[in-house]
Amino acid sequence: MSSPDRLKLFIRSRLLAAKRRWAIYRHGEFDPYPARPDGLRFSPSQHTQAVVCTMEAQLDWNETHPGDVKIWQKTARERLRYLLGISETVSPPTVLSRSEMPIAEGYTRQRIYMRFGENCDAPVDIVRREDVRSINAGPTPVIICMQGTNSGAHLNLGEVRMPADVHKVASGSALALQAADNGYIAVSFERACFGERRELHLAKKSESPTVDAAFHALMLGETLLGQTVAELEALRQWIASELAPGAPIYIAGYSAAGTAAIAASAACPQFSGIAVGGCVGMFRDTLLTRGASGYNDIPDIFQWFEFDAFLALIAPRPCLVIAGEKDHIWPFSLGEPVVASARRAWKELNAEHQLKLVRAPHGHTYYPELMWAALNQLISVD
């Protein structure tokens, strides 16, 4: 091809690129295709939504008869563990090393590196405040703290490592420090795909931090969410036997970390309860209306139940849900009907006071003042 021809192609492509950018700026999208007749549906998501509307869940929580809650929970929990790809037996992690590490003044921090499986290691930080009394008279409760789709678990410790961390910490990300301030033993856990456990070895990574691991897990007959749940259960076993025998063990987190907390508590009844925010809404109203990360997507889930079943599996344990009025993903308006549906499980198990939904005034962010006040109240009457 001659130089003039290459120049013409270059100019044409640049003009088209400029036209595309202008269309996106003016209209939010660039659609170069011919007009189509009314009534046609070309987007794959439209097909998905239509199919979901025709499906009947085999373990639909709303079809559970009064008095059958415990029977339903046993069956539904077994099915959930199967869908998540969790093995029947989960063993505690192996401790590889321990050390003391720096942290904000007034706190102590022990760093423990743990092995959860073959080539599957994770850092865990134990955070305490010796000058704060335990929240109750018995063994000091433990709270496993996790971050959502953020830069990493260092945000639990109030540490800034990435540019956006400045705003995250200022908004109240330091869950582990907050837990210690409120008289708990805090266990900061790094979920797979984030922070120190981010992907570093793939030749070409996807933009989403979880989509590669999620799809690779499916090829193994597993799920990424199920891996997190299994690791949390393994960590719980280690806490119960080594760190704080006899102590209640709770999980706290926002967004995807909240989803993990809900799934873990639903699948593993030994957890004492949860405190979550920005993560509750029916799957069809939330996950199916936006792009997928792979983390929350569970094969065949609609064949069996909706998100209200996840919450109902946590009853009668303490369950705190915070939902922002302006949350662009999981707003209060979508979380309220889920909690209302699941509330029947707590009511029938004589523990309605252990389920609490808090309306938050802003968007998809942290609400430390609301979370700890409400959680402390739930635990105090547990």
C-alpha cells in the first residue's frame, strides 16, 4: 500500500474516532448501525431478564410454610454450598509465619501469613486496643473485617497506598480500627484478587480485578465467591481454636465484602452474625441490571432461590443491613423488600429483634457511626 493510501486510511479512522467521541459526549453512546423496526430486542441482557421472569425457584423462600423454617434452612444451606462449589469439609488454614507490624498509635497489630490451599496464601492482621474494654463480660467477640472492590485490606487499617485510598480512609474505611475501638478483636482479611492478593501472573489481565479468577474458577467447578466463603470458614475455625476460643465470631464489610459476609454466614451457621452495607437487593433488580464482575454470579442460582433466601438462612443470628438512600447499586428502596421478605424467618424463630435494617442518608459508601452503634446494640441483646 502506498504512503498516500495509508495517509487516507489514517485520516478516515481519526475522523470516525472524533465522530464517535462526540456522539458519546452528546448522547451517551455511539450507534453507527441502521435504524431498526420497533419492538426488536437485540441486547443479551433483555433476553436474560425475560427468561428470569419465567423461572420458578425450587427453594423459593416465599413458598416456605409457617413452621418449616429450620427444615427449609437445612435444605437450602446444602444447596447453596453446592452452588458455591464449597467442599463438604473445610479445614483450618496453616500458619506460615507471624510478626508484629506498625499500625496507628494506640493499636497493636500482629501480621500472620496463612495458607488456605495449594498455592493459595493470604495475609491476616489481628488488631487490638488494650485500653478499650470488651463489649461484653464473656470472651471478647471477634469481627472479621473485609473491604469491597477497593485497593485492598490495608484500608481496614486506615492505610493509604493508592490515590483513591485518601478518599476511602476519609470516608471511614478503617473497619479493623473501628472494631478495636468498640471493644472487639479485629481480624483484617484480604480477599482474593485484591491488595496483596491481586493478580500478578496472568499474561493479559481483564480490567475487572475479579472477572479472570471468577471464570477460571468456573472451569474448575468452583466459584470465586465460594472460595471466599470457604476461606472465611477456615479462618473462623482457626480463630475458634487458636485466637479466641469460645468467642463469638462476626463478619463485617461493605459492597462485595458484604456479599461475601452474607454468603458465608448463610452457608456456615457457626458464624455468630454479620454487619454489612451497600449489598442487599434482589439479584434480578441489581446484578442483572449492570455489568458483571463475576464475583457475585453463581451458576444456576435462579433455579433455586433469590437474595431474600440468603438473608433468611442467617436467622436467628444478628444481622445488620445498612442501605444508602442514594446508593447507585443497592439503594435502600431495593434492600427494604429483601429484608422485609426475610424478616419472617427471624419472627418465626422468635428473634425478630436480631434483624435490623438501617436507612443511610447518602450513597455507596461507609457509614461507621451507623454501623457500630447498631451492631453493638444487636450484640448486647443477643
